[in-house]
Amino acid sequence: MEFEELVEKVAKGGIKLHQVEKYTDKRTATEVRRKALERKLGIKLEHIGHYSIDPEQVIGRNIENMIGVVQIPMGVAGPLKINGEYAKGEFYIPLATTEGALVASVNRGCSALTEAGGVKTTLIDDKMTRAPLLKCPDARRAREVAEWVKANLNYLQEKAVSRVTRHGKLRGVKPYIVGNNLYLRFEFETGDAMGMNMVTIASEEIMKVIEEEFPDVKYLALSGNLCVDKKPNAMNFINGRGKTVIAEAVIPREIVEKKLKTTPELIAEVNYRKNLVGSAQAGSYGFNAHFGNIVGAIFLATGQDEAQITEGSHGITLAEVTPEGDLYISVTMPSLEIGTVGGGTRVPTQREALSIMGVAGGGEPAGTNAKKFAEIVAGAVLAGELSLLAAIAAKHLAKAHKELGR
């Protein structure tokens, strides 16, 4: 079928958007859909149609009904010195955003932290979770099933998990019983992948084994919403999901005063009254100034699951004056769900952004690149928190947005 004929048929509804690939290759199908949409709606999609990404690589893996791309300006902040367990050295952080002043703010924080000797990062935990729902005859049976599952993790790894993944390892389970409902919050190691697809497939295999073992128990839902994925929640805030990481630094008073134009005392007070008291009054899961800003910009730049910015914005910022009169500041991030392989990290532009930080692809041994990436993200978030708190304390916030964000 000729190009124009295809466009006309799609515009008139004779061929559905998802059917175009049946008649042509993926690159042409992308053009056909966009032209049909232009014709049907009477608009021009000129900029959406300019891109370097190969539709053959992403259609069917990262996108459906492709018509082009959306472009987001990308800046870079840094260098940021990180003294981590996996990230060691100075790093530049790619940030994709349309919010003026954000990159400049993070960059200022990076400068202050690096001059102070860098950021110390500590990985506390690393797990991806999925929590299927089982309907049991009663609560006592639910408890029996839960106890059996806890006692047979190695068996489930061999019988179910290992059959569908070479990289996933079942490392634990936390059962929750509500009436006759049993929620099994499985915890997996997933290497350098964020791992949602991996643990979803593995959990379904586990459910088959459990149903065989307990014929009176019914598997109802692969996700019982205790995972918890892509929703603000106390579960991940307290127990963590993905990477749980802390970034901290001590900044000498002289640097705070000269570079950030304020004092350790003012930053500590603003943090206490804004991030802790204000957030408590709001019932927030984010006791911080703007984790989501930095997490979101890095996620968009590097091909992470953008909906998981929700849990990435969970966390607590602490600031206090040391006995020597300097500033101690830290960020605790309980649920940073990231990866360096799979998903959107395969897209060439996003892979290039990961390469800026030296974390593109799989690490050696497996998992080290994703851990390194988590420490870099936490360091960048600390830079953003420090800079914003200082701007608020110095009454410079509105001025910065007037100059850079309008």
C-alpha cells in the first residue's frame, strides 16, 4: 500500500493506529500515524517529527503507536565529588527539565559540596518488591500459607524464579493478612535492572506453585497494592523499595557564608520549620524541599520509569549545626527505583545520559552500576536540597526565579 493511501485510511479510521505496522516498516508507520493525525486534526506536528531515535529499536519495547518524540532541554550540573561505596570521584549530572533555575540551583549545591570535600553516600538496602494477593478460606489458612512461603524461599527460587530469570533472586517475603486476604510482599535482588518486569514475571510463577501446593487458595491479583508501585505510600517510606540510600556532608561555615550567602543556623532552622514541621502539618511523605525536582529531571534524562518519581520524592532532609559551628546536612531516600539496563535505558539518548555518569549498561559484578547510579542521584538530590534551603534562608528564591525562570 502506498504512503498516501495509508495516511488517508488511517485518518479516516479504516486502519487503526496500532495496525499500521502490518502494512509497512516501523519508521514509515511512525510517519504515517503522525501525518494522519495532522490531517485529521488540522494541525502541524513539525517538531514532534524531528528525532534521531530509531523507531525500529523502540516500537514494541518502549512505545506503541509512535508518532515521533517530545524533546526536553537537558542541562548538566557538576562536577560533584562523591565519596561513596560505589561512586567515587567527580561526576556530572544530566538533568532534563523545562523549569528555569533548577539546573543552576543544583549546580550551585554541587559547587559548595565539592569545595567542602564532597558527599558521603551510603547504600542501606537494595530490593525490588511485588505483592500478589491470595484469597484464602479464612485467616488461619492464610497464616498457614504465609508460614509455608517463609519456610520455602529456596524452593520457590528453584521451582519458580529461576525458571523465568537468570538475574532475579528471591531474598525475602513479608506477609500481610487482612481477613481472609493474604498479601505476600516478595523482595528480590535484580542486578542492574530496576526490575519491575523481572519480579512481576517471577511472582506469577510463584503463584502457580502456591496454588498447586494449596488447592483451596485462589490467586486473585498479581499486584495487591502493597508492593507499592507508583503511588505515595507509607509502606515504601518506612520499609523501602528499590535503593535505600543516604547522602550526607559537613560544610564549613566559611563556605556556607561565602558561597551560599547565609549561615548554618538559618539553614538548619528553615529545614526544621519548613521540611519537618511544615511537612508534618501537611501529612506529607516527603519531609524535604524538592527531592522530586532532581529525581524527576534525572529520571527523564536517563530513561527511568517516570511514574516512580512518586516514590523517589519520598524522604527526609536533615540539617544541624555541628559543635564546631559548621553545617551537617543529609538526605535519606528510602525508595529510589532505578536501573542502568532494560526499559527506557536502552533508548540511545537516555543511554548517552547514563554514560555521562559512567553507569550505562551492566556493571561488573552485576548490580554495581545501578548502586553507583543510586549514590550519584542521592548526591545530586543533596546538592539540590542544600541550594534551595540556602536560597530560602537568604531570601533569594524569588529573585532566582525572576532571573532564570521567566
